[in-house]
Amino acid sequence: MQALVYDPDQPAGLRLAEAAEPVLAPDQALVEVRAISLNFGELAYRTGRAQPGQVHGWDAAGVVVAATEDGSGPATGTPVVTFGWTVPGRAAAPCPRRRWRRGAGLGRLGATEIVIGLADVTGSVYGVLDNVGGQQLADAFSLLERGGVALSIGKASGQPTTIDLERERHRSSGQRIEPFAMGSGLAEDLGYLVRLLDQGQLDPQIGWRGSWERAPEAAEALLSRRVAGKAVLDLPA
Ligand SMILES: NC(=O)c1ccc[n+]([C@@H]2O[C@H](COP(=O)([O-])OP(=O)(O)OC[C@H]3O[C@@H](n4cnc5c(N)ncnc54)[C@H](OP(=O)(O)O)[C@@H]3O)[C@@H](O)[C@H]2O)c1
């Protein structure tokens, strides 16, 4: 089969190539993929983790062409969206200090206050969801009020985080920090999102769309922070 594979010698580390046909476990279905999305995380951390030739990608949309042997999951012919792991690489792009453009439209979606950068946060906060890491996570953690929690979701900055736990002990107000990792068995959650899309209640914010032959171009745009939203690659019918 044709696949988008990791190749560290190619632009953005991606090329189209022949790959082995998948061998299915009894609880796995075969999906004919029609479109995939590129994610920052899967592109940014491949070095040392992904093997050259490894099939790239997490998100896919397509049609089940062989249902699971054990009867779990959707029937053959069902249109599906899927999520699965591969291994990510490359350093993240340098960070411009202010990104006001990214906040445009959040007010219309219901945000009551929009700040670009923690320097503009006035007062403490109860929760933090952080996908940037580095100093930003440490600074956000220090803004937590009593009993508040910070979830570390990702490290788009590529920088490690140092938190002064001694200082936090003296603050002594029960703030917590937890690493968040995507679990498995996401069918129910994905189904919920697809229903919202179908009802017009969710805008997937597609910022780039094109043929999967243009995957390196999409990856470069994503890693250099020029895509607002998802990058979607279409496969030939
Ligand atoms: N734990 C999990 O289950 C999970 C799930 C998904 C993703 N992640 C992780 O989350 C991180 C972001 O992935 P994503 O899919 O959310 O990416 P994304 O949608 O492309 O968002 C990346 C965010 O990070 C910011 N950013 C990028 N480079 C930066 C830098 N050098 N300094 C500061 N901010 C920077 C971007 O800001 P701009 O908008 O201004 O460019 C953007 O807001 C990755 O580390 C990924 O591995 C974790």
C-alpha cells in the first residue's frame, strides 16, 4: 500500500512510499483512509523515536473495508474517524512574543477574557491547560489559586520546565500539577465530536488543506506556526 512515511533525509522528514500491508489483530479493523491530519506533536518529536520508513500519522478519516474479527467496532462500509499513535521529531519553531492574531474570534466563541501571554493575566486562576511547556508552564503554575490544578498536555516550546517546589511548599496551598496523556478507546469521544460536527455545533478550524503529496509543505507550515487550526491531507480516491 502507499503510505506517508518518516524519512529524516526528506523535506519535513516525510515522503510517500510503498509500505507493508497492515496485519490485523482480531480487535482491529481495516480502514481505507480518505484524509489525514498533521499534528504539531507527531511532527515535532520524531528524532530518536521514529524509525525511517515508519508510517506517519495519528488522525485519519475513511471507510471500514474489513470489520474486526471479534465483532467489536463498526461494520464494513461505515465511514469512520480514527486516532492512533506513531512516533514524533524536530525542534519547535522559535516563539514570537505576541500572537494576537491567534486570539481573533475566541470572544465570539464565548471567551470572556482573552490574553496573549501570561504577563497580561491579572489575579490567580483555578485551572491551567498547558501545551507549550518550558517557562510558560512554570509561570502558569505559579498563578494557580488554592487547590487549583495545572495539566501539562504538551511541550510545543521544546523546552524543559523547572518549578521551584520549595517556594510552592511555602505557598502551601494545595496546588497540583499533573501530566496529561491521551488514553486509548477514544471511539466514544470521537463519536461525540463527529455528532457535534454533523449538527454544525463544532467548527474543525481547517487552516490548511491539500493533497498528501504536499505533506512536507504542510508540515513546514505547521512547524513554523503558519497554520491556524488543523492541516488536512487528502488521499487520492
Ligand atoms: N498529552 C496529550 O495527550 C497530547 C495531545 C495532543 C497534543 N499534545 C502535545 O501538545 C503540544 C502541542 O500540540 P498541538 O497539537 O496542540 O499543537 P498546535 O495545535 O499546533 O498548537 C501548538 C501551540 O503551541 C504554541 N507554540 C508552538 N511553538 C511554540 C513555541 N516555540 N513557544 C511557545 N508556544 C509555541 C502555538 O502557538 P501559536 O498559535 O502562536 O503558533 C500553539 O498555540 C505538543 O507538544 C503535543 O505533543 C499532547
